[in-house]
Amino acid sequence: MRRKPSPLPRRSSFVGRETGLLVAVWVAGAAFLAVVPALLRQFSSLLAGLVGLTAAVVALMLVRARSRRLASSLAQSSAHQRGLERALRERATRDSVTGLANRAMLTAVLDGPGRGELTVILVDLDGFGEINAELGHVAGDELLTEVARRLRGALPTADLLARHGDDEFAAVWRGAAPVGAAERVLARLRPAYRVGERTVHLTGSAGVVVVDGRRGSAEVLRDAGLALQAAKGGGKDRIVRFEAGLRTAADRQRELATGLRRALREGELDVHYQPVVRLADGRITAVEALLRWFPPGAEAIPPGVFIPVAEATGFIVPLGWWVLERACAQARPWHERDGISLTVNVAAHQLREADFVDRVRAALASSGLPATALVLEVTESTLVADAESTARLDTLRADGVRVAIDDFGTGYSSLAYLVHLPVDVLKIDRTFLATAVDTTLMRAILQLAGGLSLQTVAEGVETEDQATALRALGCEHAQGFLFSRPVPSADLDALLSGRLEFGAARAH
């Protein structure tokens, strides 16, 4: 008989499998626990290595980036430095106003090696100083810029164009300059200039020198400058080419300038006086003070020789003050005794001095000569061109000092100016007496002077016929060799007292 199966599983086999599984899990767990620290140590080492590698890569990238930035910065700095060097070189060799080469560049070219023959034209602007003073330095710079542009256009073949001084320019050629180069420069400078709202006119004077390569820049520029001075002294707006005689004349001028300073210091100078005579009765009404130079052991040096030197060197200012002070002191007794007025020449340089009015007042005060006894002679061109000087004279006229135009007719020669100028006396230049005195122009001058209540004095009267004609035309006063040469103060005393006749004074 078959046995029925049991409804419950066999416990023994299940327990065995469970037990084996537990053992396996325990063993695996134990093994895992045994392996984990090692794995953690390996992972930690791997992570540390990975972090170190990453840090090294980052550091390398930072170093490379910094290197690139540093290289770029160095490149920029180098470019900036090169730019600065170029700018400094430009500044060292270029004029900042005109863009032309400057004086340093000019002398470097003239002193450079292998020069051979050189032609240099030195150009100075006539009248620029007055325009610059009137319109200001900004307008002056604008004018200089335009002058530079015209020079470039006039001299395109020049090897160098430079600004040598304030209003002085130089052009240099290696070899001969093109024919007519200097003439083209002066022609280009003459047309009017527009400066702001003003139209101004300039001319130029030029000195030209051709030298070999053995001459240095100092000698070259000196000779070009001598030629330029001769051009300006000859009337401006002209060209003079250097010749050896100019150097000789310059040496003589330096000697005279040195001698003048010694003469003033050591008492070699004196003031002589030429009478101004009233034509109606022949009476002396005024005297003109004239400077004379008597070097010891030598002949007297004519004023026409030393006065231009004094003006060119600026020494005319201290000379002028010396003459004014001495003449005022000597004229006081003549004025008190005979009512004589004193006429003293005033140079343009002297009149431009800021303390001019104070110095004249001081000379009058120290001498005791009244202001009404003093006549200041100035040239026609000085009165017309210098408004500030005119104002100074107006101040002195308010004190009683009178003003005379010297050598009228040789300056601007415009009678219309007389209406506006602070003038009391008109001294007619001797050139009007060179031919017949009774001319249409002489009549016009005298009539206009009479209409303006100006006293007239004819200069350079040498004959009785001239005096008679002037008297008939209505000229009031005259001076010249017909009456007396300039005489020392002692002889003037004798003339005024009647102890010396005009004939004797003419022969003095």
C-alpha cells in the first residue's frame, strides 16, 4: 500500500541551504570589510593623484596664460617705448609750432660729415614782433605756421627747412640752391595773411651764404646772419649775399660797441647844442642837444657812425638817458636867463621802456628845468607804429612837455597822420631844401602845420636864399650851418650873451 506525501516541506534541507547562504554572506561581508580599507587607501591615493594632476594642469595653464599676458605686455611696452623714442626724437629735432626742423637739427646738418658745398638762406620776418605783440602769441603761432607752409611751397627742393629763431627761418641745400630761390621766398611772403578776423601783411629779409664743407655751423650761421642784418639795415624786404666785407664791418661794430661803453664810463662823451633860430628876427629860441664822442688821442667819431651801433646793440637807451639828464641840467640857466627851450632826441627803444615817463619826470625834477621848456624829438615812423609809445608821450604832454616829429617827410610821409598824432612841433627834413625851397609840397606842409597850430622848424638851412624863401612861405624857425654848427655848452653861452657871432659859430 502506497504512503501519502507529507503536506510540510522537509525541514532539514531548507535549513541547510539557509545556513550555507548565511555563511556565504558572512564570508563575503568579512572579505569586503577586509578589502574596503585597502580599496579606500587606493581610492584616496588615486584621488590625491588626480587632484595633484589637476592642480599641476591648472598651474601650467595659469603659467602659460601669465606668460602670454606678460609677453603681450612686454610687446605693448616695447611698442610704447619705441613710440616714445620716436616722439622724443621728433621733439628733439622738430619745431613744435611749424613742424619744420629746429635749430638743433639745423646745426647737426651743418656740422654733419661729408657736407661738401652748402648754400644757406636765412630769412627773417619784417614786422613780426609788432604783430605778435598786438595780436598775441596764439595768433603769432598761427602766422608762423602759415609762413612755414609758404616756405615749403617756395622751396620744395631744399634739403632742409628749419625754424632758426622766433621769426627766423633757414633753408639748406647740399650744393648750389636753385636760381632765384631767395627771390621766390620773399615773393611768397608778401601776400596778405588772414589771422583770426584780422588781415596782416609781412615781408621778409634774406641773407645768403655759400660755404665749403670745412666751415662749422657757428661760422656758417654767423655769416648768413651778417648778410641778413645788412638786408634789414638796407631797408628790409631785400636780399643780401655774404661777402668778406660784412665780417670786417661786424668786427668794427663790435669794437665800437665796446668803445661806447668805455666812453660812457670814462667821460669821453659830451653834449653839443645847435641853435634853433626864429626866422622873423634871428633870435635863438631853442637848442637841440646832440651827442658827441671824443676818444682820447684820436679824432672824434661821427654820430652817423656810432649812433646806429648804439641802436643795434640796445646801448642807445642808457646813452639817451645820459644825454637827457646832462642836457636838462645844462639848459636850466639858459631857460631862466633867455627863455631857451631844450630839444632832445628820443630813440624808439628808449620810448618803449616801461619807466619812460618816470625817467623824464625825474630828469626834469633833478635839474630844475620846467616841463614846458623841454621838447622831445621822435621819428615819424615811431609815432605812427607804436600806440603805447604815443600814450606815454600824451602823458608827458599833459605835464607841459612838447613833442616834435624829427625829419618829417622821410618816414610814412602822410600829412593825414598829423591830425591824430600827439605833436606840437614839425621839423621839416633837410631833403626838402636840396632843390628849390618854394615847392608845392613845402607849401602844403606849412599850410597844414599852420592849420593844426604846429610850430615849424626847417632843418639843414645853409644859405641866406633858403632862409629868405622859408620866411616868405611862413616857416617860423630854422636851424642849420647858416646860423651855427653844434657847439659845446661854453660856446652856446657865448652865443646867447652876444660874445660870439653866428659867423664864428659857423666856422667852429
